[in-house]
Amino acid sequence: MKLSITFDRLRWEEKWLIQEAEKLGCATELIDVKNLFFDVTGNSAKNEFGDVVLQRCISYYRSLFLTKILENFGIQVVNTSKVSETCGNKLVTSMLLAKAGIPTPKTYVSLSSESVAEAADSLGYPVVMKPFVGSWGRMISLANDAQTLATIVELKESLQNPIEHMYYLQEFVKRPPRDIRAIVVGGEIVASVYRNAGGTEWRTNVARGATTTAFKPDKELREIVLKAAEVVGGGVLGVDAMESKDGYLVHEVNNTVEFKGAQAASTTRIAKKIIEYVIRSEKR
Amino acid sequence: MTITAKCEECGAGIAIPNDAIVSEIVECKECSSEFEVASIVQGRVELKKAEVAEEDWGE
């Protein structure tokens, strides 16, 4: 089979993925999607994508659009556009996790600035405000009181993008200064790490300086993580969870998982596991 | 032998890793500008400006 790894910014992960693919004897091509255009009203894409595509674009919308185009041409993509749509939008993820009975932080959504203050009062301070689309902890704000919230809202209202004028509010979960990143590949947890917040930072993203420590997940966590991965549609995923006083809470599932931080603490060759899964998953 | 390319922002030399491949991101140590390797031909490296992070970037 021939595998393509599509990307728009070549990270450590993509270089490692192609090295592992080559070691496994899988014909693989790295494709920079910034160079591509498509006749989306035509019947097929050029035959350059091979049998299966591992989608690794760093831009959410670019990734989603490309996956939809490729799927429309009958090309298999890991992860699917459905998974991408679910995981790329925190509103959709939260609703799906809750509906499936997976413990997740209490989350309110306001559809305009007029209802944000009331929503936050109802949720109870402190509240965490997150962008609907985004990653790496970017633009995630902690409002300890109504005054802080009003300042954040005022700032967001000054932005042009209409999605900034709707609000995703989440309860602030009391937890140790760390969260959990579990990398799930084809229904198997291949790595589990604590992400320890760095310095004065309260967010636990590796992109924000968090360090990682490997650990063995207990039965409860394994079940929750695997169920969360299954609920969003499966594939190659990064499931993020927190340790609350009432047990684990899954707060996010990542569709184009970065694993440099997890790999630093883990002995499993994560990239190899991903490539093996992609090869296995090829539809015959 | 280490390949060096010139930063088009500040003119400093950017050391290109020996195992660099096309599309890889390199950073100028002097001014922190990011560039993408556009081509590597016979030990000569061409760089282009890397895209700047957008709000939808991430994992």
C-alpha cells in the first residue's frame, strides 16, 4: 500500500512518522498541502495520495476542508472529517461526551454577550472561557469574578470574527497542577502522561511549557479514555482528562494529536503505533 | 559540513540541520524569524517565510 502524510507545517511528529513508515517498509509520501488545488466538482483527485492519507495539517480548517475533499473523491483519511468536526469544535465535543455519559466539566454556551454574565453567575466563579476552535491553551481565560469576565468579553466583542461573539464557559475544576494526556490509537492507549503545568502557568499544555511524566492509567481512567475516543469516532486521538475530587473528567479530545511531549516521557514508539494502525485500517 | 542560509530579515546566518528536508521549519537564532526550507539542491538551501500561526492552529 501507499500512504500519504499531508501537512502544512512540518513538525517533529511528521518527520518521525515518515521515518517509522519507512522502517515498516510502507511506501510513504509527505505532501505539503499548501501547494495543492483541486477541481472539487470533478470526479477524482490526482492519484498522488495513494491508498490512505494520514491527515496532519496544523490548521484546523485547512485540515477539515482537505479531508472533506479527499473523502469526496473516495480517498480514505485518518482521521475522518466527522472526527475532525467533532474534536475541532469544543461545543460539539462537550455535548457528545456528556450525552455518552462520559464525565466532563460542566459547560455553558452563550450565544451573545448579553447572556454571558448571567451564564457565569449560574455556573459559579471562577469560570474558564475557551474559544470554540483552538488549541495549545491559546485564548483560554480564567475569570475569577464578574469584573474580569466583563473585561474579557469586552475584548472579544472588539474582534471581527463572529465566532468570538459567542461564549463557551466551563467550570473551573479544582485539580492538581497537572492534567492527563492519553494517546489513543485505534482503540488502544499507547501512551499516558501527566502534563505538569510550568512555573506560574495554570494551563497544562506542553505548548505552554508543561513537562510530561509517564504513568500507568488505572481501570477507571482507561475505560473513560477509550470510551471518549470511541464516542468521537475513533482513530488517532489525544484524550485530555483532569483529576477532580469526584473522579476523572474528560475535557478535550484532540484530532491531530501532537506527541512530542508524551514521547519524551514514554518508551512506546508512538509514531510507529500510529503508522501500524493506519496500515491496518486501510480498507481493502 | 554544516549548511548555512541567510536570514532575509536580519541577515544573520541560519544553520540548517544536516538531516533537514524540504518544508522543514528553521528559525533564525538572532531575530527569531521562522522560515520554511523551500528547496535543497546540491547543498544549497533556499528558504521562504514560514506561515504565521493562525487562530485555528493546533492539535
